[in-house]
Amino acid sequence: MQIGFHGRIAAPFSGAANVEVSMNGLAVSGLRALLASQYNVDAILHRSVRAAVNDEIVPEDYVIRPGDTVEFMSPVSGG
């Protein structure tokens, strides 16, 4: 599954990452840990980085299934 990133979190992943998710699924918290390990990017573990699945912000225990669209977003600051 391809995972998209927006904001500051996009740079360490060059905008996208690919991971395999089993048919049993994987919780958002587990996906964060997998991404941190695979890509050596601890910033994905910060709670300020929000997860969206199929265009909906989801909690950490939400189970991601194959075929879902997943994106992580850093907080936005304006001036």
C-alpha cells in the first residue's frame, strides 16, 4: 500500500512510502512504528502528526486494511 505524507513529515519520506498490510489489517499506531523502523524516521511517532484513512481523520487504534488510502499530515502553522 502506498502511504502519502503532507507538510513537514513529507520530506523524510520523499512524499510517499510503501508498506505491506496483511488481510488482518494493522492499527494506525502499528503502522507508525513500522514506518519509523523501516525508514528510520522517528518524527512519524509524534502525536501531532495526524493520520487520515480514506479521507477521514482516524484514531490510533483504527485498523487499516489493504486497499485503504492512508495519509499522514503534520500540523500547519500560518502567519
